[in-house]
Amino acid sequence: MNEMSAKQWQSDGDLAEETKRLVVATEAMMAANAHQSDGIENVRLKAIVHALPDFLYVKDRDSRFVFANAVVARSHNFENAADIAGKRDFDLFEFEMARRYFDIEQEIMSTGVPALDMEEIIPMPGRKPMCRLTSKIPLRNDRGEVVGLIGVSRDITERKRQEDLRRGQSALLEMIARNEPLEMILEALVLLIEAELDGVTGSVLLLDRDGTRLHHGAAPNMPSAYSRMIDGIPIGPKVGSCGTAAWRGKTVIVSDVLSDPLWEDFRGVAAEFGFRSCWSAPVLTSQNNVLGTFALYSDTVREPSEHEREMVAVATHIAGIAIERKRVDDRIYFMAHHDDLTGLPNRAFLKERMAKTLFQAGRNNRKVTVAYIDLDNFKDINDSHGHAAGDEVLKEIAARMVNCVRASDMVVRLGGDEFLVVLVHQSSHDAGIQRRLRELQKALTRPVILDGTEFPVTSSIGVAAFPAGGNTPEELIANADQAMYRAKELGRNRLQYHNRQRDYCVDIPLTEEEELRQAIVADHLCLHYQPQVAVVSGRLTGLEALVRWNHPQRGMIPPGNFIPLAEESGLIIPLGLWVLNEACRQAREWQDRGLKPVTVAVNVSAKQFADPDFAGHVHEALERHRLDPRWLELELTESTVMQDVDKAIGIMGRLHRLGVRLSIDDFGAGYSSLAALKTFPFDRLKMDRSLVEALPGDKTAVAIASAVISLAQTLQLTVVAEGVESDAQLEFLRWAKCEEAQGFRFAKPLPPGDVVRMLK
């Protein structure tokens, strides 16, 4: 019997080698038993079988145990392996489980086909179920008849636990990579750790920005009343396990909360909810700054096992990644939606929030008043006292406006010396709104005093109210803008309400639009060029072309004061085409004069890039001015190319075939994604000034900038840092191996004549 079946199963390629050996040994032992042999070989076989860590047993055709080794006997609380003989699974397991085992075994014995590597879940009283990998093989006599079966099982609980843990960790990291909400990530983390351990409840607390209090992060199985009681708890040297862990920055193990002095002020709370021990570890950043805590609570007095300590370490590591990523994302979002100088919300923030504000106002029958504010003669301050003084005046004015509004209102810096104040009424009437506007105007009229110097400040304010003055954000802001220009026409330093008369509403915006249109046609524009230099050597590597409007009455107007108008009116396409041609013409002129060739970079707007003829326009400009394409670089923002990815890839492919270089501009200013770098054929990456200006003092900015530079170099992109103004910033960029930089540290945007001296 043993020889025949052993040969049969040894030929089965799916049967594990170890299982084969067990089958051979068991059959040999059963054959010896059948002949009532007590020889040395049989005794040795029995000793081996009973010493095995795996479950090994033999059953007859009725699924009764004929033999089982010691492991099987112990699992069913039998002292001797012989005691299990004659029993069936119905004597050992719940009926449904026993029925399932019986049906499987009967099918194996009736068909003669083994069942290999079956995963079985075995309930274990008082602890987590056991997972076994089982093979059941028909047992045949000398005539080849099936007379029973041999079962071999291995405890794979630990292996499955490790697999589940790895899958759980991978899922959490994928959630982090997908930017899923932090609350969901932390809750999934707590559930993963709780599923891994017995008899514990997990909790994550987050340290606030001030670093003084812990707030609820995630505790899906914690009594909600307890979570509310500890939400906002201060950190300190004697504030339970979590408050103390956050205070020390080290793990705190409390085996008995009712006697440990750290819990002296919280014993009543712990007793109320049945907690007896609590182990808390700080969640740390990569620089070991505390972000929060991860804690496990138990209802028994004890210290954590080694495995529980390992799980806490896993949890704090993953929580640290998730929380730090969220803070970086929040920082990037803030920088993208707030003005660098004043900290006020910017146009991007306004666009995102204004529609929602008007929708809620319409639903609740409330009014919204918009005040468009332009500082009178602010240019004189910049010209007479320098931009540094002008910046300080703007910051003071911004602070005054913020102090004049409620929490439900909004103050936005549109650019330059223009601001927008959005006042949300508490009802449908105008009670008090005029008073608030006059208070705002009065606050702005007070002189600003800096270092003993008094700067007189006045403002022209245009006002429009929703819904009478406009039903959409664009209409409302445009009408307030018109009213502001009317205030300037009437003598400045005044507050002007929007007039519903058609001639007034139409004439004013068209005047400025027509002026810009004429400026493009009549060449009242000019380009200044800001040098780009090698960080290590200071060698000139390129120039960025920046447009200016040489207005006959208002003088040289910076782009921030007319580019938005060009975008809104559609003039951005002819304006961009003018800039492209002028940059190519100037670059060729310098080369014809024998000057050193350098790359000239031109900014491309979203509307210009979306023009179906854009690639053709670039080719025509290069041909018209006989400029080698390698000396032209086009700067595109991520938002521009992400609007229609397939279309963008096609356009960029045509541009690359022309031979021009492409760079991703303002990287780090908004939702900069790795997808943009991997998907599109960029040559260079321009790191936004909002990141650079915080260097090297801001640790978050340092971490982000270092990561951007490293990532770009991995993707073989040249990195250009924008807005470099100090030696400290330059030194950091050298240390971080950033290749190129531009900014006032090297030179402001220069007229063509000044560039010639540099090229010589």
C-alpha cells in the first residue's frame, strides 16, 4: 500500500516536497502498524511524525480519525494522540464547519482526486482565528482501492498576517499618493493596526499649528464621548500618555492608568470608559518635529508586547508620512492662493470662492457688496522711496482692510496696488453697509508712517452689489472696476457706486481695452529681459522676455496691470504673438551684431497655447527672423498643458520637432504634480518664487525645494530658480545643486541696451 501510493503522489508536480515526505512516512508507519510491528524503524517513524510542527492525520472512509500526530491532539485538548482515534470532526468542531470538512473529504475519497493547498480558517476561542494551509490525499490499499485519506496542515497564520499587513501598508501609501483626505487615511491606519492586534483600541491625535494642543485625528472604535473629552487637550509633562508623549517627543508606556502619576488628572475619565493601560508614541516629521501621537488603549493592566510595540512604530511612521504630506500640500495650496507680500488671498482664491459666496447669498436671500480699491498715486511712492517702502505701505494698507471686515468677509489683493473687498450682508437690505464702506475708506486715508517718514495715502473705491450690480462674479467685479475708474475720473480719493446706465457701463471698460488693442498694433509695447545665470559660475545662460506697456499718459505699465485685461478680452493671443516675434527679432539682432548667442524664454498663456495655429505661429516667427530654434524657449504652466492632455502632447511634440526648448513655469506655485513632468517633454523646470523666497529659513520650503531639484535632475531637467534676491538663497541653491537662477540678486529685468553690455 505504501509503495504504490507514495509513487503515485511523488509524481504529482503540484504536491509540495515536504508533504510528499510526510505522506511516505505516514504510509510506512501505517503499514507497520497494520503488521503490528514494534521494530526500531516504526518507533523512529512515530517519533518523527509526533515531533513534526505540522498537523498530520489519517482518516478512514467514514472520515473517522485513525491516527493523528501530537500537534493535532493538542489543538483539540487531548493529552494523548491515541485519544483522538475513532472521533469525527462533528465531535470536535461546530456543525457547519464539520459538515464542510466531511463533504470535502468524502468527495476526495470518492473521486480519488487530492485537494491540495486549501486555505482554512479555524476559529480560536478568545483570540484571532488560525489560518492553515491544508492538503488532503486519498489513501489506497494494495489493490488501489481508496480506504481513507491523509491530511497535512500547516499553520500559516503568521504568514497571512504579514501579507495582510503588507497589503494594508501598501493601500495606505496609495491613499497618501492619491491625496485622499487625511481623516480617511488615519482612520484606515487605526483600523489596520486594530485588526492586527487583540484587545486594543487605537487613536491618533494631531498637534495644532501652535504646538500646544492635541486634537482629534482618528479613533473609529473609540467611544465618541471619550474622543470629545480629550479633543483639544494641552500637551505637557503630566498630561496622560498622549499629552506627555507629545511634550517629550518620546514614547510613553503606562501599564496602569489608575496608579501612574501621569494620569493623575485623568483617572476618573479612564475608569469611566474602562481603560487600564495606554501606550502612546509621538508622530514625527522627517526632521523629528512632533506632528501628533498614536496611542493604543487596553482594558487590562499590562505593558505592550514586542509585536504591539512594532505595530505602534509602523503606525507612527505611516501617520508621519500622511500628516507631513498634508501639511506640505496645505502649504503649497496656501502659497498658490495667497499673495506673497501681504498674505491676502489672491485672484486664484477669489475665483475659487466668489461663485460659492454668490450662490449661498442667492439661496439665503442675502446681498453681497464688492468694493474695488485702487490706491491713488501709489507709483509716486515707489518712484520716490523705492519698492521696499512701497511694499511696506501695501502691507500696512492690507492689514487695515483686514481689520475693517468681519470673518465672513474677504479681502483680496488683485495685483499691484489694487484690492477687492467682498462684504457679505446678514440680510437682504443695505443697513450699515454704507457706514462700513466709509469706515474702510477712512482707514485707508490715514497716512502710513514708516521709520518716521509719513506717506500720504488715498484710494479710489468702486462699489457694486449683488444681485442688482451683477449676477456672476465676473459681472460684479467688472462693474465695481468700472465704478472705481469713474471715481478716479471724478478726482480720486472718493467712493463711487456702480451706475446702471448703459453708456457708462459700456464706455469705460472699452476705453482701456481699445487702448491696449491700439498699443499692440502701434508697437507701444516693449520687452525687458531678465538674465538667467549659472548658480555655480555666475555665467549668463539665458534671458526671460517680459512685456511692458509704454502708455503715453501713464508711463511704463508693468504686465500685472494689463495682462488680466488681455486675458479677459481675448487680446492675450495677439499680445503673445507680438512678444514672440519681438523676442525672436531681438535675439537675432544681437547675434547679427556678433554678440554671444543666448536662449530667450517667452511666456505662453493658456489661451495662446490652445490656439490651433500656435505651433505654426512659432515656426513663422523663427523663419521670419532667421533665428535658430535652439535659442528660443517657451515657458508653459502646468495648468496650461493639463487642460487637454492629449492635445497638449501633440502641440508640444510639434514644437519639439521645430527644435525649440520647453520649460514648465511656476512649478511649486499650485497643484504641481509629478504627472506633468512624466507626461510632457519638458527640457527645463522653473521653480516658483513663492518657494524660493522662503529659503533657507523655512524648513518646509527647504524640503520642498530640495525634493523638486532632486526630482528634476532624476528626470534630466535643468532647474531654474525664480525670484532669487539674497546671498543666503543663492548659497542654498548652490548646496542643493540647482543649476540656474534668476532674480534681483543678479539683475532686474533690463531694457535691450543694458543687455548688450552683458552680452559683450
